[in-house]
Amino acid sequence: MSKVEKALLVGAYISGKGKKSEAEESLAELAELARTAGAAVVESFIQKIASPNPSYFIGKGKAEEVKAEVEKEGIDLVIFDESLTPGQEKNLEELLETKIIDRTGLILDIFAQRARTKEGKLQVELAQLNYLLPRLVGKGAALSRLGGGIGTRGPGESKLESDRRRVRERIGRIKHDLEKVKNTRELHRLSRKSVPFPVIAIIGYTNAGKSTLFNRLSKAPEGQGVLVEDKLFATLDPTTRKIHLPGGQAALISDTVGFIKKLPHQLIEAFKATLEEVREADLLLHVIDCSHSNAGLQIESVKKVLEEIGAGDKPVINVFNKTDRLEGGMVPPHLKLIEDDAIALSALTGAGIDDLIAAIGREVR
């Protein structure tokens, strides 16, 4: 059994721009990401900064505090909630004498663990190689640790110890393979369009309950549905099934990868083929965990990603999920103000599902 890595989290907010409460909420999500990756979070630090320190992102004094905690607790891994430059990462590794990754590296690691299909694995590898390429310079011996622990899964030691030219060649080959996947998907889409079934994509923040809703709508038999797990990014590879709507109409429904705040640019680029499923859909079901304390911010994050991938103008049915977790099943008033037309339901118990199915039928008629 592999050792559970002890992690320390570091967040920061810029004076006059950010709020401490927002930094704390983001750090809480980072802790959940770390848990999903398999780490045990031991401690966390937040610092108010005038601007990011070019050398350490945080101030040198705070970095020394982190170093003392690393030594005291035997920390294996320090995770920063913001993106670090290759130079900052290198300086921090030298100062703290432990492994350093940022939020992007952590999310990429989770994706590397969870990719199951050949396409998913290629997409993750492409994102990781593009992320690691600028970090190859000056890494030297540090690369020898790749292949073990959080932030080191995916491409692996043999590919990353090669020179930059060979890494670029590998990136080129992956892009070529993914282009074939894109063409195959396009053929599948064209064949689907020849049979006039509307296509519905389930979208939402990670862990909002998309897979539970997908299984409920597609009436997947026990053990044959998509993975449902109380972890971030439980679904990575999309699944499409046929469903029947009121009046006998059929539709195709797809479960998609969850969105997240500060979604790494490398992932949006690498997952374009998958995200095209969202862009090409006739209707989006935006699943919102209405029991989450940061549901409003999650709604904004999803809308931002939709804009980034060119799907901001798609017809959307907003779904307030997990009402079974709310007292009396009542959606908080502040969320109703954000999405006053949303359908409230529990994908887990099935309460409110008929209202959603009726709304889908009206929308795609």
C-alpha cells in the first residue's frame, strides 16, 4: 500500500483586490482536491500580499514560516492555490526542500488518476506535457522523482527525462492522435444528426451530482451506470445514453467532466474534443448543488467556462440538485434570486425528477 503524503496548503489574496473569506473558501476547495488526489492535509497558510513575490509567490518571511512547518511536521508536499511560474516552483523547492505543486498541477494529477479511456489518457498527457515543458529546464535531478506521488503521475519518468525536443515531438504525436479522435467524434455527431434525436449535455461544477442525475434520467440498472463518488472529478470520460421523454420522443443525454474555479488553461485546450460535446449539444442541463455554501460562486465559475469554450449562448435548464440535504427541501432564497427559473430536485431520491423531464420535453419539442 502506497504511503499517504502529508500536505501543507498555501493561499494568498492581493490587498485591495481579493478578500480573505474568498481565499479561505478557495483553500477549502484545494483541501478537497488534495483529499481526492490521496493526500492528508496537515496544515494551511494564507497571506495577504501587495503583489506576488517574483521568487516565492508569497513573501520570503512567510516562506520561512512554511519551511519551519515543513520540517516540524515532516511535510511531503506543499500545494499552492495559485499558479506558480517555473522559477517560483524551483526556488520554493530549493528553500523548502520538499515537493512543490500548484493548483493546476494538482488538478492535472487528479485527471491523470481518473482517465480511463485511451482518449482521456491522451488528453491528460497532452495537458501535463504542456504544463511540464517549461519546467524541464533546470530540473535536472528533480525529474528523477517523477513517477511517484501526487503531481508526478501521468507521462512518467521515461518520457520526461528526454530532452525538450523529444517532449515536443510527443506533444505533436498526441495532437495528431486527438485530431483523429475529433474526426471520429464529428462522424458520430453527423450520424446522430441523421437520426433526429436532440442531444442533451449535463454540465455543472464538479461534485454537483451530475452522474447521479445522469443515472436517474437514463434509468441505468444497478451497477451499469456511470461512477458516482463523493470526490471531485469522479467523471472524466463522457458517456452518452438514449432516454425517452413524454409523448414518446427520444433524446441522447451525455454526462460530462465537472467544471471548477480556476480550471487550468491546459485542460481546456487538451479537452477540446470532449468539450465539443457540450458546444454541439441542443440543450444543457446545468446541475447546481444548492446545499453547497458557495453555490453562487460555483454557478459563476460554470458560466465562465461555458463562455471560454464558446457555449455561453446555449439553451440551458438550471437544476437545483441535492434538495434532500436542505431543511424542508427548501432552496435558499439567495440562490432563487440568481436562477429564478431553476427546477429543484434530488437526483438521489428522485423527488422533482418528473418536473425536469417535463421541462426537457417542452424545451426540445
